[in-house]
Amino acid sequence: MKLELIIRSNSSDIDFALLRDGRLIELNNESNDNKISVGDIFLAKAGKVLKGLNASFVDVGYSKDGFLHYHDLGAQVNSLNSFLKKISTGNYKDFTLSKFQFEKDIDKGGSIDKVLKPKQNILVQIVKEPISTKGPRISSELSIAGRYLVLVPFSNRVSVSQKIEDPKEKERLKKLAKSIKPKGFGLILRTVAQGKKVAELDKDLQNSLQRWVDMCKRIPNTNTPTKVLSELNRASSILRDVLNDSFTSIVVDDPELATEIRDYIQEIDPKKVGIVNDYDGNTPIFEKYGIERQIKAAFGETVSMSKGAYLVIEHTEALHVIDVNSGNRSNKANSQQDTALEVNLIAATEIARQLRLRDMGGIIVVDFIDMNSNENRQQLYEHLKNEMATDRTKHKILPPSKFGLVQITRQRVRPETNIKTREPNPNKNGEVEAPIVLVSKIDVELRKILSTNKRNEKIFLHVHPFVAAFLKRRLNSQQRAWFAEHKKWIRIIPRDAYMYLQYKFSFKK
């Protein structure tokens, strides 16, 4: 497996495309206008305290107040508030908590008005970015994520990522963490800590501790609301979470950003500095690596897959619905059950990619093709879990129901990525789908045609001249791709009388 991170920068924002063996699996954007990101810590001011909701609205400097529920206060919120009062004066300098006197934990079933008062200053962290009309979701249970571990102030807990399954490795990491854990802080060992030595863990811990100290130094005489600790920029956070031995290259079209990334990798994994490459080609970087084409093809309502199968993805206010369709596979398998299993496995792989690519969160219901065999349903379930194992976002998958439905919950921490795949219609008012989306539809129909008895006939595709040019352009054109896959030359006929979306196949012996 080959992983590449392609980074495109311009004056207003930065786009990050993560490729696995050349296939786009994750797309992120960091905008200069984005003042709130998951992981940011704010010195904020409590607003209304609502007993009925057992929650408070908190001013974090956004147009909508943040929402802080009692259960998100954290057991040690009294200690946090006491510490904040001490350091706000500027006279208390023991930021390491080594001599700090902890307060009693709050009750799990308590009331927020006993802990938080209106206009009270409080340290909070963003756990969910503003979505739609809602403000950010926040927590006062702070944490600072590093490369190998997460530092948790006002805690004594040491835990290891559940994704590390080896009990011996878990026990080894716990012992190492306890040996370096500073007083007053808890530690959570991340999945990438597996196999690491104590020196590497301690270096990462010291970096996180320094970030905590720097944050505390900013608090005295600071007005509220103010961001006192920023999460790493999106490039650094992606590298922190996913950089491993399978990473082969990081390509950046901005020399200054490339230097920043090299400096960060020098800190977390010096051996990998050499994989950062500058890009200065004439072709835009996303065009060069085929990312623009993949984006257009992947974000439509219909998503084509291999062997003629396709997905239909629909969004509602409450949930996302994904329908799996076999396309023309019914003509090629030995039985309906073989077809169902084959298409469902292909779909599971694509669905795992789509969830990451679109950053879909909340409830996702997938209508797979019905399978009577319990063994096949179990195979599908295990395959989907394996495909989503690399997804960094918290998620849970339920086994297929008797109706073939699979329910997935995926943590929603930022707005879903939604890229427009429709373009202005050159023939009339309104919009039409982008050429690559239209090509996907043509491709589905072509596969159906080739699965019938028309293989011995010449096939002609009649399309609008703009679409014809798109299909025939360059050496790696769609026309040549069809020939390479089907061993059949599709003759493309430009038709001036055709509307932009209109196309037709004809045949001749």
C-alpha cells in the first residue's frame, strides 16, 4: 500500500488530498477564515445556565454560543476552575500541577448551576465545529494530542488505545506511560505508539507539556473570549495521526508550507523528512495527480463502482441513506447470491472510502443487496469493519439486519464536505452535471451494452461536441480507457444538435 499526501495552497485556504495507491480516500480543507477547529482551547465566558437542559451556553467568540453540557464538564472541573483563578492573577507560576491541590470530583448526576455561574470565566475545548445553525459543541475536559500520546490535565488515568489488541503490548505501554507520567496529568497512548520506546514517548510528552505551559502563560490579563491554544494546522494534524512507514511522498505546491511540514516531520519522525517534495509544474497539482477528476466523480449523488455496480447516496436532515445497486452484474455471476455477495463487498469498500471522503457523520443506513446466507452476511460485516479500520473518526457498525440494512454511526465533528458537481448549462439556463459525472452515467450504460449480444457490432456514441472533446482529449482519454478495459473501440460522434446532457448509442455490423 502506497500513501501520498498532495497539498494545494492558495491565498485563502489549503486543500489536502490523501491518496492510497493513487486513489483519493480523504479530502480536507483548511481556510484562513476558519476561526474554530476541533481541539482549539478557549478562555471563554459562561452565558445562560439552563437547568432544564443541565447545560450552559458559552461565549467562545463565534456568532453562535458554544453548547456545554454537564456531562462534558469533566469530573475535575472544580480543579480546573480553581487552577484558572490562580494563574489568571499572574502570580501563580506552577503550571506543571506538581504542587497544585486538587478539588473534589463533581457528582455524575449533579446540576450544572452548582458548578458554573453566568459570566464566569472557564477554559473549554472545541469537540465539534459549528454545523448548520448550531454553534460549536465544547467540553471543559481538556486534552492535548501529540504524536504518540494524549496529555490530559487534572487526571491520573493511564489508558491505551483499544485498537492495540495485543495484551502484552498494552501492558508494556502502560508501564512505560506510568514511568514518565507527570503528577497531575493523565496519559492516553495512541495506536501509533505501538512498538515505540520510552525515549520516543517521553519526547512527545515533553512537547505536549510545553504546549500546556505556553497556553497557561497566555492566560493572565487575557480578555474573554480568546483562543489560548490552537490545534495544529490541518497538514500537521493529518501527519501526526496517519504518518507511518507506508507513507511514500508528500507533495506541496507552496515552498513556504513545504518548509513548515519538513520542520514538523523533523520533530516527530526525522527519517521521513526526505519524502517531502516541492511541486513547481505548469499543470495544477490536483490536475497532475488526477485528483480533480476523482473529486468530480466521487461527490455526485450516483457513484459508479467496478464491474458496473453503483451507489446512490441521499442526505436527509436526520440521516444519510446509501442504496447499493448491482447494475449489469446479474448477467455475469453463477447465481443471484454470488452476485449479491460480490457487489456488496465491492460496495462496502467504496462506502468506507465515501464516508471518509465526504466526512459524513451521524447515522448512516446502507441498503445492501439482500443475502439469504448468514455466512455471507457475516463475511460482508467483517469486510466492512476491516475497510473502516483505518478511519480515524470514531464509528460503530451494526451487523446486517434481516432486511439487508447496515446501520453505521460516525462521529460528526465538522460540517460534511460537499462539493458541487454541477456546472452552468451552456445550452440554456440552469445547471447540468459536470462532464465526469455524465461520463460515469455513460460508462454504466456502456457496461450494460457490452454484457449483451452487441459485442460483435460496432458501437457509436453520439454526444454533444463539448462532451466528445472531453472523452477524446489527451493520450490517456476516456475513449482509450474503454478500449483498454473492454478491448472494444467506441467510436465517438460529435452532434451539434444535441443538448449538453443528451447522448445515444447506435450499432452497426
